[in-house]
Amino acid sequence: MELTYVPLYAVLVSLAAVPFILLSSKKPNLREFWTILAGVIKFLLVLTLLPSALQGNVIELELLEIAPNIPLVLKADTFGVFFALIASGLWIFTSFYSIGYMRGHKEKKQTRYFASFAVCLSSTIGIAFSGNLLTFIIFYEMLTLATYPLVIHSESKKAIAAGRKYLSYTLTAGLLLIAAAGITYSLTGTLEFRPGGIFGDTNLTSTMAVTIFLLFLGGVGVKAGIMPLHSWLPSAMAAPTPVSSLLHAVAVVKSGVFGVIRVVGFIFGPDVMAQFGLNDILMVLAGFTIIVASLLAFAQDNLKRRLAYSTVGHLSYIVLGVALLTETGLVGSIMHISFHATMKITLFFCAGAIMVNLHKKNISDLNGIAKVMPWTMAAFTIGSMGLAGIPPVNGFVSKWYLAAGALEGGMLVPVIIFVVSGLLNVGYFFPIIHRAYFKKGGPELEGHTEASPFMVVPLFGTAVLSILFGLNPDLFFNFFDMASSVASTIFNSI
Amino acid sequence: MIGSEIPALIPVTYVLFAILIPLIGLWKREIVWHLSLLGTGITSFLSAWGFLHLINTGETIRYYFGGWTPPIGIEFVYDGLAAFIVLVINTIAFLVLIHSKEISKLEFPGKKMPYYTITMLMMLGFNGMVLTGDLFNLYVFLEISSLSSYALIAIGEKRAPYASFRYLIIGTVGGSLYLLGVGFLYTVTGTLNIIDMHAMLPQVIGHSSVVAALILMVIGVGVKAALFPLHGWLPDSYTFASSSSSALIAPIGTKVAAYILFRVLLFLFGVDLIDDQLPVTTIIGIFAGIGILYGSIMAIAQSEMKKMLAYSSVSQIGYIIMGISLANPFGFIGAVLHVLNHALMKALLFLVSGSLRSKEGHSLITKFNNSYRKKYPWTMAAFTTAAISMVGLPPLAGFFSKWYLALGTIENSNWILLAVILISSLLNAVYFFRILEKVYLNDPEEESTEDTEIIENNEVGFTMMFPMAVMALGLLVVGIFNAYIVNIIFTMFPAGF
């Protein structure tokens, strides 16, 4: 089968669904049918790219010259397929969950919601398949814009404030990225993502290298939630929960860390990173973020906000793994992109199910809910265990490689950070589980049962996936093989 | 072959229609609108034809009036840059005039005939300024366009004549300074022809008259282009003029003035000579940079949409002049591309404000609310497109002019101007998202009215919607296919790049 155009179709399919979604705004079932259809087609399209990606082939499609010498190019390399697979796969789960959540919550303007969601997914897949920096920026800004209507969805004062905050952070980031790209282009004459970097032959001074790197970091670091650029993320929890689940645990924030890896591995390259000590900057920031975010998570009583801070911490696991500049560390990082996705989406799904079903947002109100919502809380327990790094959930596997990567580089501090943060994870998740299972619930719980199957099935599904990937990371999609292949192309490119 | 006559045919068409409209208008009032469309339609067609002809042959057309060769006679120089600008301004004028049908009924019902006559004269002036190859002839066209735009602005709200008078005073001073500069140059070089003078300037560049001339011309043209701090006339003029006049003058007038800066700085003096005596480009760059920020900040402070757009114009013209001041290929590309992009964006935005005024009777941002989303879905969609392009988000056109300008600043290692471009985009986001929030979202302070009140679709008619839709689509097309345009701009480079 001819695969050349598959990346383009994968990007466009959800965009093509938008008019259908808008036209069927009066018929909710038909409207959601388009979303699911687009989701399934998108996933299958990405799946057809998997075999070639596993062999290390790169499918490149040059669409048009968007600026002189800079083509708009889609490139499905192993890393891109890896990210696209996660985003499109979890979109299907989220779509089902959205139906249960949005209808259960009687949300308004659902058409706008589903349409924006579809645009977000197109942008995310576009980011995954971007072959050069300018293409990346185009989809990156599209994602910013398409996420905005979702953040302000409830149109409450809080949501609008969160939307403004979100825009001011992400638009600034986009501009820094443009500046970084411009300088890179004027130095190297190319914006291509090349394994091992494009700065190899350039005479960089130390100040120049640090400046460009910081500009890049400002650009991708906002979406990656690296402190001190993270504070939009907890505010953005004002969005409906499915948005928090897919976008603020998977698509948007992972686009940020995806960008970090593209910048480190494909623009600068490990050698240049090490030469100018750029990885140290990254390591300090990420290490700091992991610990502080975990501590801040303790202070949150709102369940979604606690999850948001946990996300900030875990995103920096990935960044720290990249900063180690060891092959094993990078494998751990890349696997954590997918594994954190399945775990955190489960937890957000649970938080949303609790909110719709019991109208409870705060952790202090969760006493005894496991009796009412056994499936949801079981899934929640699995997700929390995984994030704390307890086997057999998949979080253990990626964390193992992250720690091994640190040791491979002869660095002890990162290992300590991973261990301490693991304990902190236990610390802030365990009280929730304890309340739900062992404390006696109030009278308001009577008469309530488990949430709608539209929510429970997806959330339990992702929990089961988390365990399955923990038992065998190569199950279904060969996540481990793909991660190692990406890491080895970056480190053995010369 | 008609191709070589095009430089003359375009202004002649405008002269013809400037005479036809009052003659026929006296007899049949209703058809002046159709006549003005016919006039701009013909010139748009001619400019498109000429532009394509020029791309295909790659030859600059030099048209000698009356067969007199320069430096004795006056010539029109139809090169890539002139052809491009002429195409942009005539097409924009055509689209804006389509939109003016409804506006003319509402805002100046008894003055249609003079309005369209003056419009033709103004377009004659603008086209002449772009096409002419003679500095004094340029001044003549400058005055034609200026006098007609004073009149055009005066046809507006109650305060319009006052704003117009102010513009008249400042504009006349500007024009005179330009003329004085031309006079100084003439005394040293003995010629008024741009190409001729360009060849002579290296021998006299150290002469104090040349330095004085350069300063006078830049200030004079700077007034017309509303380069900060010479922009004082602009905000009131654009605000109080009728919506059609603002939509016509804002995208075209200042662009043509900026075009003269292109000619004077990069073609007449050229990159080699321009900074020979004084750091002219640096100084212009500084003022452009301040203007960009000042315009954006003032735009945020406005509560009237047209006034906001007027200040935004001050800022955007700064982009173009900054691009010129960089005096490098990327800056040039960015500036030329931004002439097109900003013409599309600003015309579209002024048309939206005009459409809103025709329906709501005002364009006060404070009174905007989320019923507009249902009442004018397509107008608002067009507005959103223009707003996003102004903010500079890809893949819309605005992003790319910003990208090339940014590359231009990087090439000169001018980090301050790079920061200015980026910060200004954020400021644009502030004043446009403020409106978008009002139009698309419920006001959380108020009770939601949406469920209780049924809002009827009250979209503007075809003659208003069509030009707005074309421009909105244009922004997308120009954005995606900007490389084709940029490849053409490559052929317009002045010598020395």
C-alpha cells in the first residue's frame, strides 16, 4: 500500500469532520457519530504507518513551499508515529467519555466543544508529523487557538480568566519559538528536524547557544509545564474534564514535551547540548519542577488541581530523562510520554465521573465513595499506583528506565529525585484512596450508583491498558521498540 | 501591443471616470455606484493583466508621455514593485466600493455623486504616485490624492470636517517639505527623473543639499505615511470619516506613502548611499519601532472600533517602514508582503466596522455583546479571520510578513526591533481578543439571555458580505501560498541586495 499520503490524511480527517459536526448540531447522536468515526479512521490511518515506523523508515511528504527554501513538510518518523498513535488512540476513549460527561453534565454549546476538539486533534497529529520547525510552529499555534474555546467552555468568570491566562502564556511561547526559529534559520539555513541536530557545522558561541536554547525552551516549555512557566495548567482545569483528560494530560502538554525532545534531539543534538552545558539548564529546571510540583500537589484540595500539579511534575520526568543525554534515559522519557498518558487520562476520567455522578470536586468530600463507584475507584487506584511507580502498572517500567538512564550517565541526583518524587506521589494519592475506601461516606451518597457506562468503560479501559503495558511494554504497539529506535537514531546519528 | 500601454491606461481610466461620473450622475443619480465599480473594475483588470505580463516577460515598462524621453519628458516606470502595489490598491478599492453601496445610502445619502467622483480622483493620485518615475510629477499626484482625501474625509460625521481640516494643515506641510527636498535635489543634480538622479547621486552625495533633501523628503513623506511621531492627523480622520472612506484610505493611502519611502530610500538613494552621511535607516527604524508599540498600546486604550483600527494602522505602518529601514532582502520582502497583507486585513476590519454601523448604528466596542454571533455569523467569522491574521497566527497571511520581518531584524542582529515585532503581536492579541470575547462569549456579569431571547439572523446583504468574504479568503490564500508571492518579490529587489 502506498503510504506517502497517509500522514496528510491522518492530519486532515478530524478537520474534515468539523463541517459535519457543525451541520449536525441539532442532532447530537449524529454529531457524536462523526467524532467517533473521525477518531477511528484517524487511529487506523496512524496504525497503518506503524509497521514502516518500526522498521525505522521515514515517510516524507512535501506539501508546498510555505516560504522560500522552507517547505511545509509532513514527516512520519518513528517518534512522530509514536506520539500520533497515543494521541489518536486516546481520542477514541475520550470521545466516548465526552458523550457521557457532556450529556451527564448538561453542558451547553456541545457543538462548539466537539468541533474544537476535532481541530485540536488535527493540530496534535500535525505536530507529531511536522518535518521541520516552521511546520511545527504552524500546527503548534493552531493547537493554541483550537484549545482556547475548550478552556473557556463554561464561560464563567473563572473560565474566561483561565482562558486569558492560557492565551497570554501560549501566545508568548509561540513568539519565542518564532524568534528561536528565525535565529536558527539565519545560522544554519535550514529548519529541518534531523536526528542528531542541525547545529553540527555551525560556529556557535556559548552565549548564542544559551540564548537560542532559552528561547526554544520558552517556546516549548510553556506547553510542557516546566516551572516557572506552568501556572496556566492548573488554571486551565476550569475546562470540562474530558478536555483536561485528553488535552491537559496528553495532547497539549505532550506536544510541549514532544517539542522539547525535537529541540534537544533533532535541532541541537546531544553533542551540542553537552558542549555548551545546555542539558544542565534543562536538568536543573526539570528537577526543581518535579519536586516543587509534587509538593504543591499536596496543598490542593480540588481533585482536578491536584492532578494538574501531578501532571506538571510528571511532564518534567520526561524532560529530566531527556536532559540526562543517555540513550536509556531517553527511552524512559519517550515511554513515559505514552505511559503517563494512559495513567493520567484514567485519573482525570475518574475525577470527571465523580464530578458528574456525585457533584463532588474536592478531595475532602470523597469519603466512602468507593462503595458507590467501585469501578471508578478501582481504576483510580490503578492509575495512582502507576504514577507512584509501583509495579505491575506501566509507570514502573518507564521510571525504571529513567533511573537506569541516570545511573548510566553516572548521575545520582536525578535518581534521588525520581525516588523522592515517587514517595511524594504515594503521599498525595494515597489519602484519596484511603478516604474513598476506608472512611464512612455521608448520607448524600445514598441512592447513587456507578456513573454512566459511557464514562466507566473508557476509564476502566485505560486503566486496564496501563496494567497491560506494565506487564509487556511491547504489547500491541511495540512502544518499547519504538522508543529505543528513536533514542538510537538520535545518539548514533554521526 | 496593449501590454506596454498599461502604465498610462490605468490613470487615464480614472480621469475618464472622474469626468463621466459627475456628467452621468447629474442625469441619473442611481448609477454612479455602478460607474465607480466599472472604473475600478477596469483598472483592477488592467493592473492584474499588466502584473502577469510583467512576471512573464520580466521586463520593466518605461512609458514616455508624449514620446518625450527623460530627462526632458515625464516617464512612468512600471516595474515589479509598482505593478504589485498598483494591483493591490486597485483591487482593494474595487472591493471596498462594492461594499460602499449600502454605506452610501446610510452615511452620505445626498452626496453620492461627489463622493464617487472624488474617489476616482483620489485613486488617480495614488496610482500616479506609484507609477511615475519623476519626483516632481510625484508631488503633483501626491497633492491630487491629498486634496481628494481631505474632501473624502470631510464627507462623514459631524466632526469629520474638523479632522479633515487638521489633516489638511499637517498634510500640506508634509507635502511642502517633500517638495522642498525635491527642489534641493534638483539644484545639485539638475534632473527630476528618479533613475537619472540615482545615477548622479554618488557624485554629489556629500553635498549638504542632498543631506537636507533626504531629511526633508523623509519627514514630508513620513507625515503622509503617519510614521510616528508624525501620525497626529490619522486617528481622528479615520474615525470620523464615513466608513467607506476609512476603508478606502486606511489600507491604501498610507501604503502609497510608504511606497514612496521604498522609492526614495532604496531605489533613489539605494542601500549603498542611504547611510553614507547620516544613519538614516537606523533613525527611521527607531521611530518605526516606537510607532509600532505606541500604536498598539493606544489601540488597546480605545473603546471605539474605528479609532482602535486607526491606531492599529499607525502600528502596522510601522512594520512596513521598519522593513524598509532594515535595508536587507528579508526586511524588503516582509515590508512588501505586509503592504498586501495589511491592506487586506485593514480594509476587511474597516468594512466589518462599517457593516456593524449600518446594522447597529454604532461601532462602540463597549456595547458589543454575544448576540452579534447569532445576528451576524459570517461578518463575525470574517472579523475573526482578520483578527487572527493581525495577531499573526499561522497559516494566515499576517504570520508570514511577521516572519520575514523577524528574519530581517535577525540578519541585522537588531534584537530590539525583533523584540518589538514580537511584543506588538501580543498587544494585537490583547485588543482583538477583547472584542472576540465580547462577541463570542456570554458576559459572566450578566444573566445569560440566550435561552430566553430568540435572536434572529440579521446578516448583512450580499454587496457587503461579498467583499468581506473575498478578503477573508484572501488572507488564507495569501498565507498558504505566500512563497509564490515572495518569489515574485525577489524580482523586485532594488540594486545592491
